[in-house]
Amino acid sequence: MDTETESEIQKFYKDKIVFVTGGSGFLGKVIIEKLLRSTEAKRIYVMIRPKQGQDINERFAAWENDPVFTTLLNAQPKSLERVMPIAGDCQASDLGISQTDRRLLVEEVQVVLHSAATVRFMEPLHVALAINTRAAGLMLQLAKEMTRLAVFVHISTAFSNCVVNHIEERYYPEHLNCTVDQVLQLTDNVGNEIVDDITTTLLGKFPNTYTYTKALAEQLIQREAGDMPICVYRPGVIIASYKEPMSGWIDNLNGPIALLYGAAFGIVRVSWANYKAQAGIVPVDYCANMALVCAWKTAQETTRPAVPPIYNHVPSDKNLITWGGFRDKAKVHVHDYPLTQMMWCPFLHFTASGWLFQLWAFFYHIVPGFLIDMALRLRGQKPRMLKLYDKVHKNIVVLSPFTIKSWGFETDNAVKLWQSLSPRDKVLFEFNMRDLDWDNYFLNALRGMRIYMGKEDPGEESIKRGQAVLNRFLTLHRILQCILGSAFAFILWSLLKCLVNF
């Protein structure tokens, strides 16, 4: 093979049998798509939970129509034949995997990518513990039985230890009120209701059940890994794709992209965020690439470290972006890809003050929402805006710990990992945040958000219609500003006149 085109990572995955948990999730799908498109992995077992009346085969069959696989299926129409769904449930005491499937996994699997998690920040504690913590231990036990295991990658989060200001690539068991064993023993001895009742006590300084249960899972990995070939990958806040499998792909309204979508729609106009705080955001395709590279690197190591290595993956110190930059770069490009269905012209104000956010939200959201709902009632339609704003405000408050504060991150292991790649692998498995062009990223992200979340036509005609709608709302916005400004000036002048006469 020509050295110019040789890929060590592709060689590693050739003919490998891979097991992916969380494969139906945002990151999981991109990992699987990347494996199918860029490697010759022999088979990919993916654990899927039956959901909403659909069995695993029905859920898997729907992947053929999922946009994330469009590029792959156009080039390799039979590629999904290499994927085999396995019924499982991280909330089940035995992962919900049948004995037949368990034997299959134990005998065949060589690479495990454990990405299954609940990412709801305020998930009831007993649920988050089952999915994010206990399941990690059960998956580790299963991996220890695998006779051909080459590597196990546990996918955590860069904010699993957000109780410290500078997060190093190490474990932080000292910040947990109880050990992972004690917490899991507690859940076995008392009911779910009691566990949920003492959530605040158990969390301590952790802002939510998501980060807390992820921190517990890391302690579990630290203590139970032994001499296994295992590592912990910690991505930042995962956002829409940058380049692969297509620019700007996203399939959910979680996290900061939801904020942009709400603003682009003309619904969200104010948010609780510090303009100067660093945004620890990472495109999903960079996350998938780095997870696969972490697996390759860990499998290559001939000597095992005392504890599994950790890889933090966040924006480079030399290419940081603030939440203000996040907003402003999106604002620059919103005119390039406006939504035709917008309800008002897009704008978004940030405040780092909680009480000021509540005040602004009343005038920017609640008052207009009330007026729209009143108009809907008069037309015999069901009111919806106040209910929508209630959900929006709750999500903003839940996200606020991560949008009003900055963290420092050590990324030495991630930097060394990137430096260890061949030139070919740096092209095939790009994840270096230092070289990411944020302006270009947001241009692609807004285009993708318009197509994949807004379900709008990507053609020029649709974009021109959106721009016409935007210009119309901009004119109305200016007129409204003039009316409100004049009304405020009149009221102020009247009050001053009264005071002078008095």
C-alpha cells in the first residue's frame, strides 16, 4: 500500500467486530456512519431499545430514510447490512440483553464504544443512575467476558467534573459526597422515590443529575478497569456536524443549537448567558472521529497505565469561542439562510443576571406570547405560546450553569493523540479544534439547521423566499421599535410635565 494513502486507523478497524451502545442517539449514529463509510469494519452490533410501540428491527429499518446515512447509502447501498441490532435497555438490571445475544457479543466483539446515556440534565436521579452509572459498570463486566476484546471506550462528558474550575485529564473522586459503590448500594436498598427525594444531598455541588451520574461512572471506570485496554473520552457540548457526513447535520433540539433555532424562528429573543464566558462546544463529527481514534490509540498501547487515560475534547486555547461569539457569528449568517416560517425577525439578547433574564423574558416572551394566545383563542384555535415559553424558560435555566461560567481544560492527552496521527489519518479522522474555522462552521450549521430541523427546501428559491420574509419582518420590527420608543418618550414627557406642574 502507498504510504501516502496508508491509514493506520483504517488498518486497525479492517475486519473488526464493533459493539456500539447509544447507537440510535445523535453521536452514536455519526460514529456508526463513519465506521461504515470510512473503514472496513466487518460487523457493527448496535444496542437498541424498543421504543414507542416499535421493536428494534422497525427502529433500525427507519435508518434507511435517516438523512445522516444518505451520503453513505448513495455510495454504498448495502452498507447497513454490516449493522446488526441487538435488543437492550440500559435501565434493565442485566442491560436487557438476551443470553443468546450476550454469548454472541462475548465470543465476537473486539471494540466496544459505550456512548449510551441520558442527556436530560434534570432526569430523575434513579433513572440517571441506572442509565449513566450502573449501565457503565454492567457494560464493563460484559466487556471483561469478551474473549477477543481489543479496546473499550467509555464516552463521558468534559463537564463531568464541573465542580472544579480547571478540569484536568484525571479522575476527581474527591468531589463526590459518596463513593459510586455506596450510591449504587443505596439505590438497591431503598425505593426510587427515596433516592429522588435525597437528590440535592447526593448531588452536593453538582448542578444536575447528568453531570453527577457521569462523574460517578468515571469513578467506577477508575476502580474497576484493572488491566483492561480502556480509556475515557470526554467531549464538550456536542453540536451540529461541521463536515461529515454532511455540513450542519443535526437531529435534535438539545443544547445551544435549540437556542439558535428558537432565535432564527423569531420566538427566543433573550437568554441567560454570559457574553464573555467560554463555550465548550464541539461538532458531532469531530467527536465521532476522536472516539474512534481513542479506540485505535488505546488498543496500540503495549503497557497499561495505572488508571485508564482520559481525553478532554473542547475548543483549543488558541481557538476559543465565547457565548457572545456563538451568538454573533450566527447573527452574521442568519441572513444567508433564513427560515420561511419565522414568526418575527431573529435577534437574541444575553444577560448574565438571573433576575434581569426573568424581567426581559416577561417583556420579550410572556407579553407577546399572551397576545398571540389571545388572538388564537379569538380565532377558535388552541393557545400554545405561553406553554411553549414555559418549556423554553425551563430549558434556559437548566442550561444556565454552563452558559454563565467559563472553565479551563487540560487537553495534553488530546493534543498528543492528534500529533500521533499520520497525515492521512489527520484528513480521514479530523478532530483538531485548533484548526476549526468558526465562521465557516456557523454558516454550515445555520444551513443545516434550516434543512434538517426546519425541514425547509435547500434550493435558492426557498432561500430567497426566506430572505423576503426576513426583510418584511425587519421593516415591521423597526416600525414597532419607533412606536414603542415614541410611546415611552410620551409617557416620560407626561410624567416630567406632571412633576413640573406639581
